[in-house]
Amino acid sequence: MQNMKKYEEKAELLKALAHPTRLCIVHGLLENECNVNKIKECLNMPQSTVSQQLGILRSKGIIEGRRRGTEICYRVINSQVRQIVALLMKNSGE
């Protein structure tokens, strides 16, 4: 295993997605960019909890926030994560 760094980076992405709330947030952001208030309403969770999860996703380079007036809208920026979540959620109605 010469290039363990590559595997460590992939494992960090998977760890970030391994939390149900973060996975739900990323899945939702793949469909629509939105702000923390909209995410909080969809998840029925306190804003502090949602903000904490968004911070983790941001720190891993999975999402970014873009300012629109007085609010920040989040979107998924990592193409590998887009593919992983799309695959995981494919046929999720089963």
C-alpha cells in the first residue's frame, strides 16, 4: 500500500457521509441549493444541529456556501460525493 494518503482521503469522505443527517443534507442539496433555515425545516431539527453538520460537510470539501443577500445558500461541490450519494439513494424506495 504505497499511496495510503489516497485511501485516507476517500475514507474521510465516506466518514463524513456515514452520518444519517449529513447524508440527508447532501442528498437534499443535490436536488436544490438552499439555506440553513430551509434545511432545518425539512429535517425538523434545531438550527444549531444543522449548522454543526453543515460545518463538517464544509470542512471536508463536500459543500460550499454562497452568499445571496442576507442568507447563505449551500450546494454540493464534490463530484465524487455527487456520484456516491446518487448511487446510494438510487432505488431507495425499496
